[in-house]
Amino acid sequence: MKSFCLFIYLIISSSLAWADPEQDRKQILDFYQQIFPQLPLADYAQGVYAIDSDAKKSWQAIEEFPPYEFALEEGKELFNRPFNNGARYADCFPNKGIAIAQNYPYWDEQKQSIITLASAINACRLQNQAPALPYAQGEITKILAYMAFTSRGQLINTIIPEHSQQALSAYEQGKAYFYRRRGQLNFSCASCHVDNAGKFIRSEILSPALGHTTHWPAYRLNTGEMGTLHRRFMDCNKLIRAPIDAAQSPALRQLEFFLSYMANGLALNGPSTRK
Amino acid sequence: MKKLAGLFLLALMTACTHPKTQQDLSIGKQLSFQRNKGNCLACHVIDDGEAPGNIGPALQHIQTRFTTKEELKALIWDATQFNPQTSMPPFGKNKILTPDEVDHVVDYIWSLNR
């Protein structure tokens, strides 16, 4: 009897502790649905422009002659250029690396880690005796731009493998990072992009977190450079005067994993342009 | 002599009814508007400040919203002690502003009564 009680207790407590990402995602969708009742779900892929019609017009005008076009062309060339051993990026990826960005990040059960597209690019390089590229800007943004371009219109498909406690824990840590307040200004990601999404901070509208991972890499008009999603995370932490986690650090990969799971089903539209 | 004493009295009265001169308040105003200091405009409509945000309430009729200046100061110092969920940074507690700068900002915000 005693062991039976213990058994029941364990079941109940484990189900309480068992995080439910799908429930989280539904809650986030419901939340934004309440603030932006007119906004179709698919439009969240446009980021802040989905809720800022003035900025959207100038964004659409810029997209006619996109400033990331050179990076994209160069990225295609870099992607197809063989390494010294004759192998190519295409040899490292499913479907030769075309139209696959929606499947990243994913949980690698063997390596017990989150594989982002950027980290997979560097893993491919190392496997072929090429040096790893810096993660925040530069050459990697061009290769990412090309891979994102071939994946346009693909729906984000982030999977947390069933029965993998480690994968779930990585997701949970990403979620905790998203909601944890930090830095001198004491903001969490959610302070701005959930609690105050759609409001003005000075003359800028705060974007909803839903859809934050759809449009990378992005050409930033303020820097005149292509940057990765993780570089944007780093800029955010700098703005709130918090310690800056490095691009592709476990913390930022976990954050990407969480955000990407929330964005499941949204269409990829990178590379993109942002203010 | 009598005239001089009268002037002195007048000056004293002025000083007491207007404890902060316009110049003092302008320091607080500058600190409140500056992006790397108070940056209150990021979230609040204030006076003639350009391109204010709308995350927090407009800063007006302040003395009807706070009973004392100390209450206002406590909120600016650390708003999380009144509401852990607040979006407002703890300006004094996290040393975003020096104690001196907080006082200037409090003087200025307290003066916003229209």
C-alpha cells in the first residue's frame, strides 16, 4: 500500500513538474490574440511591421530593392564553393541544404544539445577542416541569408522530441531566460515583447515576441550590416544593460529554441531588412 | 532701510513658496529626457518632450496622484517594491541615477501639475 501511494504521488508530482510546451504556445497565441484581435496569425511572421502600418509601407518599399541582395548573392557563391577537400556545404545537410531552415533549431539527442542552423554551418566547416566562422556577423550571415532564402515560405517546424527530458529541460531553460528579469534596467524579454507589445517606446513600436525568429539574418539599416538573430539578442541585452551572452552560447540557443517553438507554423521570410 | 527689509522679506517669501528655481528644475528636466539617464520619455508623455512613449501614464497632475514628494521618490527609486510586475526600472536601487540625480528628477516630476 505504501509503495502504491508513493507510485501515485510520483505520477502526480511528475505530471505537475512536466512542462507542456504546447500549452505554453497556446497561451502565448491566446494572449496576442487578445491584444491584436484583428491580426491573422500568419502576419506575425512580419515582426513589428505586422502591427506598424507606417513602418510596414517603408519596409515594403525597401524590400523592392533589398539591401541584403549583395549578401544573398555572395552567400549563394560561398555556399556552393567547395572546401579544400572538395566537399561542399550541401554534403553536410539534408536535401543538400536547400529549403531546410524551418527544421532548425532542433534537439540532437546524441550530442545532447540544440543544433541551430548557424552552429550546423560551423560544424560542417570543422568537419571539412575549414575554420569556424564568427557567429554574430560577417561571412556566416551571407551563408545563412542564402539558406534562409531557399527556405522562404517553409513553415517553422520546431520539435521537442517526446521522452527526452534533456530536450524539454533545454526548452524550459529558454523559457525561463525569456521571462527572467536582468540587467541594470531590470527587464526581461517579456517585459517589452509580451507585457508591452504594441506600445510605443519613444517613437518605436515594441514587437510581439511571436514571430521573432522568422526573418533572419537581417540587414540592419542602423548599422548598415547583416546580422544574425543572436546578434540581435546580444544588442537587446546591451540595451537593458545586462551581461551579454555570446552568440551561440547555450543560453541564447535555448532562447532561440523556445522562441522558435512558440513560432511553430509561421512561414520563414528571411533574409530581411530591419530598422 | 525699511525698503530693503521689505525686499528681503519678499525674496524670502518667494524662495519659500518656490523652493526650486526654474534653473534647478531644468536640471531635473534634462535628466528626465536624456536617453542615457532617466529616459522617462521612453515610456511617459511629459510636458513638451518630443516623441514620448505610452508604456506608462502621462506625467501630469502629479500632486493629485501622490500625497507627498517622498512617495513619488520611493516609486522612482524602486517601483518594484510596490508592484513586482512593473515595467519601470528601479532608478535609485539599481544606480541608473545617482541619489543626487534622483532628487533632481523627483523635483522636476513633482512640479508637473497641469
